[in-house]
Amino acid sequence: MTDNRQDTKRLSLTKPLDEMAIREISSNVRGQVIRQQDDGYDEARTVFYGGFDRHPVAIVRVTDSTDVSRVVAIAREMGLELAVKSGGHSLAAHSTTDGGIVLDLSEMKNLKIDVSGRTAWAETGLTAGEYTAATGAHGLATGFGDTGSVGIGGITLGGGVGYLVRKYGLTIDDVLAAEIVTADGELLRVDAERYPDLLWAIRGGGGNFGVVSRFRYRLHEVDTIVGGMLVLPARPEVIASFVAEAEAAPEELSTIANVMVAPPMPFLPEEVHGHLVVMAMLVYAGEIEAGERAVAPFRALATPIVDELKPMPYPEIYPPEEGDYHPVGSARTMFLDAIDLPVAETIADHLRASSAQMAVAQIRVLGGAMARVPAGATAFAHRSSRIMVNVAALYERPDEAPVHEPWLTAFAAALRQGEGGAYVGFLGEEGEDRIREAYPGSTWERLADIKGRYDPTNLFRLNQNVRPGAQPKSDAVT
Ligand SMILES: Cc1cc2nc3c(=O)[nH]c(=O)nc-3n(C[C@H](O)[C@H](O)[C@H](O)COP(=O)(O)OP(=O)(O)OC[C@H]3O[C@@H](n4cnc5c(N)ncnc54)[C@H](O)[C@@H]3O)c2cc1C
């Protein structure tokens, strides 16, 4: 989540080729084209994470798939780097570029909900929170992650691990179809019959294959849930027992537990500030009484510091967020088999030793519906992984990275079990070996093969990149 690139200075002069590209784009797309000299440029080039100061030649706020096709074609023909931005939350800042074009989907928010058919076509400028609020009005939901401002584009393409993961699986397990503009500028309707190879690849393979203008999702009946925040003191035995309870819980219950040194936040009593806490979010998607029974063992682990668990409409799980929050930091993602007492002690010890403004170990117990999908059915191969852990350090300035990176590396190494692995959605700029850990075994070869067919020149390379394998064009049925 910090910038590894050397050349981040402002590009003060627009080169003639760039001017040509801007003219070409401006006369061919309907959406707004924001150039370096335009008002709003600095806001438009901002991504969620701070510490990235990149200067695209232009940001193009596309309005529809025709605009998307044109921008893709112009970027390809003029050899411009192309960044694709949905919600802008990439940990590696892949949705911005120095000297290239940002294809910004944020104006594309069309959502067509088929209430009786339990499906929705959603444009990828929508955020998880916007989608969930709109479908929630019908008592329906598709599972995304823990943060409402994350774009449905990025989270879906990576897999999508959230509050409904044990009950309904990953976000990609609800993807029925998609419309995608490939590197040649063509708009393809992708589903199980047409382009099944692409449908497989975009369910976990990230933005490697083209620009998804919209997804068709399955919706589930998720109305009132039992859930919210529970904060407990993070003694190692509480951490380990929390994980054990989360594993033993019915599949209706998914949990995300942030173990961290309590920040001075107003909702936390002053006496816990600076002490380790488990700040957990729980969601039980089922009957209210059964939900109350399911969350009871978590409340009983220790005297809760904050207990906001209650029946509530599902969309309320995404509270309003501060628009100008741009944290700077670094993170590591991994899968673990178990968090027993010694592992919990390791977590607590490392968190206490960090000098970062905020250090956190985020624990997500998996299983349930997610684990019943065969590992080879989508490009997300970690179906049998039991626990996902992300460790992160947030700090004030990017130049603090050399202090916190070694801490993170040591923390991740101390936790590593077996193959390790990585969730592509939580990878930063960590190199090809780590991308291969996200796509183990035959998943990598299959992705490279499909990439070779649909993006042989690697136009879509600002992502956790799978380089194209040498292959002839698709054998897909159209
Ligand atoms: C605060 C925070 C919380 C998070 N919580 C979760 C969570 O609970 N669960 C989880 O699974 N993940 C989570 N993530 C990870 C998140 O899913 C990824 O960072 C994701 O890529 C962000 O999507 P975005 O659209 O907001 O980001 P962007 O930066 O806009 O996109 C990221 C990349 O995805 C690709 N991309 C995006 N949209 C498209 C598109 N329409 N077509 C083609 N390529 C596209 C591009 O390569 C782009 O660079 C979280 C991230 C953050 C920062």
C-alpha cells in the first residue's frame, strides 16, 4: 500500500502523443475527460490508499460499454498504459497510473434488479454499499466484503470474501454472467454457455482479461440479520477461543475479527485505549432467534467492551464512511489451517511490538458454502483453506515503510503454515511469486492460457498480473 515506483513527479508537460490521445478520446467518448489542467484533476486521480502520487494523462469517466470499448481501443492503438478503476481500493494502487489513462467506471451505476428471478445486472461503478442498499430494499443481497466503499468491480474479480461467505460463498459464487470489453475492444457477453473460459477466469483472476462493464449476480433472501460489532479484550485465549467458536458456529454466521491495539476512538472506553482488543464484526444471516443463540458464545468469551450485536437490516452492516480517509500502510495476506493458543500468542506478541500508528491482524474463518465449491471451478483456488489472515501496519507517512515492512515480513513469517497462499484481493505490489501463491498449481497455467487468448499483448497489466501464455485465439462458443 505504499509506492515502490521511482518516478512519481508531476508530469508538467503533456507530450504531443498524449495530446493526440486526449483529443481522440474526447471526440469519441461521451463521458467526461479530466486532464491535468482541469479542475477536479487532483480529486479524480486520488485512490483509496494514501502514499500514491501518480499523474495520469487523463481520467476518463466512461458512461457505458461503448465508451469502455473506445477507451480500450485508443489506449491499445496509442500504446498508453491503461488503469481500470471501479472503487479505487486496490492495495497496490493498480487503478491509477503515471502517464497513462485511467478508465474510471464510477459513473456507471446502473442496477437492474429482477426481484422475482432473484438476479441483478449491476454496472461496475457501483460500490458494495450502494448495491447492497438497493437490493436490501427488496430484502435481497449478494455478499461482498466488510467495507461499503469497495467497488463491486475489483472485489468481484478477486473473489469476494465477506459477511455471507459461509452461508452463500464468495461473491464470485453468485456471478452468473458478465459483459466484458476485451483487449481488442470487443464487448462479450460471458456466461456458462458463451465464453465459459472467460467466466472461469474472471471469477478470481482479477482484471487480467478485460474491463467488466457489468455483472449479473444471483441474489439471496437476506433481510434482517443478527450482527454488528463486538469488542472483546484480546487475551491470547480469547483470540483462540473466538476462532474455535467461529469454526463451530452454524454456517449462517460469518465473522471478521480485527485483533489490534485499541485506537483512541470515541466508541471505545478510554481505559482500553492502547490495549489489545478483538474488534469483531459478526453477521448471522437467518432466523433472529437462532442468530441470538449463535452469537451468545462470542459474548461469553470475556466481558464485552462494546456489544452492538442486534437484529438489523443487512445493509446497515455498511455504515457511512469518511470520504477523505486515505490511510498509508502495508499488508500481507495468507491462509492458515488453525489458530490455537500458541498462534494467538504469536499474534498478540507481534501486535504489541509494532510501532505503527495502527497494527492489525484480521482473521476470517472460512468454510461453509465457500468450501463446497470445487477448487478448480473458478480461478479462486483456496476453497479448502480454513482461515484467511491479513496482517497490516498503517502509519502516517510513506517514508515510514522501511520501519514497518520488516515487522510485517517477520510477523507473516511467524504465522506461516504449510503452503501459505495469498488472497489476490489483499495483495500489494509483492512480485510474481506472491501472485503465483494466489493462483497455485494448475490455476496459474490455466489463467496464463486464457490471458494469452484474450489479451496476448498484456494490455491489462496494471493488476496482479498473469502474463499471457502463447496460445491461439479462443475456441469458445459464441
Ligand atoms: C478497506 C478495504 C477493505 C476491504 N475488504 C475486503 C473484504 O472484506 N473482502 C474482500 O474480498 N476484499 C476486500 N478488500 C480488497 C478489495 O476487494 C480489493 O482491493 C479490490 O480490488 C478493490 O476493488 P475496487 O474496485 O474498489 O478497486 P480498484 O482499485 O478500482 O480496482 C482494483 C483492480 O481491479 C481491477 N478492476 C476493478 N474493476 C474492474 C472492472 N470493472 N473490470 C476490469 N478490472 C477491474 C483492476 O485491475 C483494478 O486495478 C478490501 C480492500 C480495502 C482497501
